Amino acid sequence: MAPIPHCVVFCDFDGTITEEETFVAMLKQFTPALSAKLMPEMYARKLTLREGVRQLLESIPSKCYEDFIPYAEPKKMRSGFPEFLAFLADRNVPFVLVSGGVRIVVETVIGDLAPQMAGIYAVDLDTSGEMLKPITPYEDGNELVAKVKVMGEYPCEQAIAIGDSITDLNMALHAPLVFARDRLALYLDESEKTYVPWHDFHDIRTYLERYWAEDDPD
Ligand SMILES: [Mg+2]
């Protein structure tokens, strides 16, 4: 096998592993009135994601928690994801999932792929009270899950970031190799940061196959 630098892949969940954004839609479904009020404030950056998402989650009764599973079950993963995980495992490259959404939704969608991941970071929910309470050990700055803080747990020669939106921007700016689609690509254009455009996980696997082959002295 080609000697490749010690890499770790950090990958977003919503709109990246999933085809559609699930977290915003979930908040709109389970806390519609407060979502209608706070989401425009968050988009206008009058309210941080950290504060807004916390308030939204805390407005959902704990008894709704079990409804998150049937909500998540029909959500589809983007093409090529299981094959991509197998490709990384063959090369001993750890895969770390970093989501700003809630763990139960993430784990329901990825199902039995979870054991193939080196880590799964998302918002845990305490359901012991009347309302949900987010548990967020990686909260920092404006973010409820600060992805760069998670990256700090996995020192490596080359971090590889995969994402699709503004919530992946800091992670992307801290990674030497970035795969960006959708709005993340636009933000990186503005930041003059180089990235590889992608559509599905077959694209990323094909790119890395070639990229790592170039490092192979054979
Ligand atoms: Mg996303």
C-alpha cells in the first residue's frame, strides 16, 4: 500500500453525508414558532448559532425525543459514502464525523456504518427534564459544536475537511486539503482558500486515490 502522510478526514453530516439538510428542517418541525422567530435572526447574524440553536433545542419537550428517530429514518445518504469509508479503512485513514446537529439523528441515518468511524461528534441531548437540554462539550465562540476544537483531538500531518456550508468554514480554513460543495465553496472563494469541488463521495474517493498515488515512490 502506498505510504501516505498521516491524515485524518473530518466530515460534516447535514447536506454533506446526507443529501438534504436535516437539522434546520427538524427544528422547524419540532419548534415551528420559535424557529420562525429566531432563524431569520441567526441568518442575519444578529443571533449566534450557539445561542439560537440552544434556545431552539431547549424549547422542545423531552417527550419529543423519541420522534426524532422516525424523523431521521427516511433521510438518505449521499452516493458513495459506504464505499468511501471502506476505501479509507483500507488505507488506515481515520474518519471523524463532526455535526452541529443532534446525535440521535446522525446515528439513525448512518446506522451500522458507525463502528467504522474513529469518532462521531454531535449535540447530545439530556431528556431527564421537561424540555431537552443540549450537552455540548465542544461549544466555543459562536458555535455549539466548534469543529476546529474537535480537530484538535486528532493531531495529524494532514487534516482533510469535507463540507457544504458556513458551519464548515472554520474547519475548512484549518485543513490543508478541503472538499467543498454548495455554499462552502462560495465562502472559500471569498476567503481565497483553495478547495476541491465535489458532488458525491465517489468524486472524493477518486481524487484521493490519485492524490495518494502521487506520493507513492513505486
Ligand atoms: Mg452541512
